[in-house]
Amino acid sequence: MGGGRRASRTDDPLEVTAYVSPSTQIAVRVPIDVAPGWLEENRLRLDRVLAAVSASS
């Protein structure tokens, strides 16, 4: 994310934390309600994309 903003994610419960800027220490944490298996399914998709990208390099 630009402008000193960044995001991180934790798994239990699934939530996203967005940091506005390290100097302000402002953060917003948002819990995400997803269907069972959603996280695992999307991690597998990410693994396939990363494998395809590394194979083409």
C-alpha cells in the first residue's frame, strides 16, 4: 500500500489490520467472516500462482 500504509492479516479469528503510518501508530482491525474452508482454498490458489510465476522466471 502506498503513502506509508500497510496491511497485515492474522488467522484466528480471520482479521485484517490496516496501519495508516508507522509514525502515527493508527491502526484499524476488522474481523472478516468467511465461509468454512475459504482461507485454505485461497492459500492453495496463491501457492499455484506463486509456482507458476517462479516456473516462468
